Amino acid sequence: MEIWGMPVRDILKYITSGEISATEVLECYLNAIREADPEINAFIDVLEPTARMDASRVDALLREGDSPGPLAGLPVAIKDNICVKGARCTCGSKILENWISPYDATVIKLLRDQGAVIVGKTNLDEFAMGSSTETSAYGITRNPWDLRRVPGGSSGGSAAAVAAGMAPLALGTDTGGSIRQPASFSGVCGLKPTYGLVSRYGVTAYASSLDTVGPFGETVWDCALLLEAIAGHDPLDATSAAGEPAAYTKRLEGSVRGLRVGIPRELLNGVSAQVRELFDNTLSTMEDMGMIVEEMSIPPVAHAVEAYYVIAAAEASSNLSRFDGVRFGRRAPAGTLDEMYTKSRGEGLGKEVVKRILLGTFVLDSGNKDRYFMRAARVRTLIKREFEKAFDNFDLIVSPASPDVAFKIGEKIEDLLTMYLADLITIPVNMAGLCALSMPMGFVDCDGAALPCGLQIIGKPFDEPAVLKAGYLLEQEIEAGIREEVSSMRRKLNPVRECELVD
Ligand code: GLN
């Protein structure tokens, strides 16, 4: 039996029935990492020894007839801005190069308690600021579909790890699109949960009022499974929502007949012709399934990017002030306190991060606060209200997940405005505190490579069940072609991958 490439659902079934061990599954993925990661660089650290301990704990429980939990033995890759006890948490930054986390984030504790195997820490744009994973101090991550291209960002390492078959599941964070856009560029599924549904305790804050933690998986079912494991109230996170999360995997089946789906005109601005064509085909499939698709408008989203970059930078400038060489990470030798701050931050933080801290400090300055920050906050309220109104008439809102397919490495890094503008489709969801799924809707031929492209399904706050169900049922209609492309891409990256099961 070949473990590698097997659907997560089957891996889980075979582990719990004792037909394969968690250790065998882990070794199979560690081999895949050894083979593919030197080219892709999805991982900052692979946690081999502790992952082996996690896996053998699961195997021991199973041998004794105990249940290791719903994630029994599934390897999960973790974005490197989420704390895993005893492992480095670099956030993609030089300033935290040697910082070891003294505790587990709540999401990591939940994963471990439910039998997951924490396989490694994945690459990201420095402090999650970016859309391409090019601003990491640990090298760029390459897109498994075309090594000349970016995997998206900032959770590019997590997306690429799942896409290339180096981990069946991964966690990322999404402040303005950092799960959904890399999922789109890398041909995997990713979910940005409703703000407050998943604990942020132990997750390095970028823009606290927008940050969320969410799952990556190959399929919608995989995302539902991982979300189920990490959702829920956490007294350690003051913004965590009260109430019981749903059993997401149990609510995927059924019908979407009669579901009202809105397509905001503003989210189609700037979408490339090839992505538009795929999107229109997907809408036809949705109509064939009985959904009622209608174009509509949410005017204030046109200003979402400007308002987002003011708010996110303002919050980042405050959140990142703790990285000053005193308590965390790298401290530069210096004669005075001021010099120590300046040198530690100057040497430890990258260009993009410094730019955002300066911008954030500027918009919060007493003379500028009303003009920029307060105005941006008002735009945010308007966006939120307009979405609320839209959801009076629609059950779901749908758009492409990104205006185009993955761009080439280096193509946008010098022209940041185009990089920022490409976030237009994902940012409004964070501004309004909604949930949204990004799932593959097909491929576009580009320079001799088939490049994946994602669909975004947006739902009301805490309506993850509706979003996941629509995605799951739609996936059955478009699945076959996608699976074939995924297998052939992975065979190219791992020409000799076979994981034989020892009886
Ligand atoms: N690209 C956006 C930014 O740079 C979003 C990043 C994110 O979601 N973490 O801020």
C-alpha cells in the first residue's frame, strides 16, 4: 500500500484500524520533505526528533486499545509564527533567529491532545507581512507547480508543503489573505475562520484586530477536520468567541439547491482574463448544482486595501515594539540603551517590516491619527455594514481567491503597490470579520506550466458550516481533473517516491 498521496481520510482510517502505524506515515512524509524541500524550501525547521516522539505516542496508545483522538497520527506542518514548545519561532525574521518558544500555542496544544504529529515549522514572509514568501530571512519558498514562481504568502511555506505532499495538513495565519491567496497559488484548500473562532494565544501578533489562524489541506474535508480540532473558546485569548464550535466534518453532506450566491462586482476588478474564464465556468457549475447566482455590489470594498494598510501597519507598529533586543531574540552589542534598540532592530528587522513600522507610527502620530487611522477605521465599519446588508439577501458571497495565478519570483517585490493591490479580493473578508474558504477551481496554462487558481467562498460570521458544505459539494463536481494534475506534479518533484507498507 502506498501511503504517500493517499487521501487524509484513508490515512486516518488505516492508522486507527492498525493497518499502518503513525510512525510509518511520518517517515513517509519525512522522506518526501528530504526529497522535495531542498528545491522548494517550505520548511524553516523540520522537527524530526519530536515528531517521532509524537508518532510513537500515538502508536503506543493504539497498541493499548486507547484512542489517540480525531487526528490520530496525522502530520501537521505549522507556520513559523505559531509557538511550538522547545522549537524556534523565527517568524521569518532574523531578529528571532535563536528564539525558542517556552510554551505551546493553544492551537498546538489542541492538535497534540487530538493525536496530531507536529512535523515542522514552515516559511513565511517576515512577521507575516507580504504576499509571496519572498521577505523571509530564511530564503524564498518556491511554488511546487513552477519553481520559477512564488507560492503566495505570507503562509507560502504551509501551502507549498501541502501542495508538494510534504505534509498532509498545515496551519497558517490570515490577516489580509495569507491563507487564501497561497492556497490559490499552490492548488490546495485553505480556510480563514471567522475572527474569534480559533484562539490566537501563542501566535505572534501582526495586526491583532484582523489576525486569524486557519487550516490548509488538500481537500475541503481535510480543512473541516483540522478546523474542528482547533476551533473553540480559549480563556487565554481575550478576543476568543464564546460558544461551541460546530462539528464541521459532520455537516458537509446535503444539498445546495436554492442557495443564494452573490458575486460582488468590485471583487472582479483587475481579475485576469484567464482567471475570469475559469471563474465563469465555476459559476455555471454552481448553477447546474441548483445554486442561484447573481451579480451584486458592495461599493466600499473598493477602498479596503488603503484602509487595511493603515490599520494593519498601525497595529503592527505597536505589536512589534516588543522585538527590541531586550526580551526577545537577537541583541546587538552597544554602549547605550538607545544604541542597543536601534542596532538590534536595525540589524534584525527586514526592509518591509521596517517600512510598515514607520508607516504605522506615522498614521498613529497625534497630528495624523484623525486623518488616517480614524478614517480607515470608519471605512472598515462601512465595509462590515455593507457585508451585513448583503447577507440579508445572500447565503454566500463568491469571487476568485486572487486576481491572477502565481507570479514569478522577483516580479512584484520591487513594485509593492501592485503586490498590495492584489490583496483587494481577500482583505475585505478580514475587515468585516467574516469567514472564507479558498479552494482550487482549475488550472491556467502559463509558460508551459499548468498553474492552479482558487475560488473564494465567503460566509457570514461563524457560518463555516455553510461555506465548507458548499465547497465540499462543489469539489465533487470539479475534483477529478484537479487530483490528476496534483499527482503528476508531485511525481515530477518526487520521481522515486514509493512508500511500501511492511506487513
Ligand atoms: N499581504 C497582506 C499583508 O502583507 C496580508 C498578509 C497576511 O494576511 N498576513 O499585510
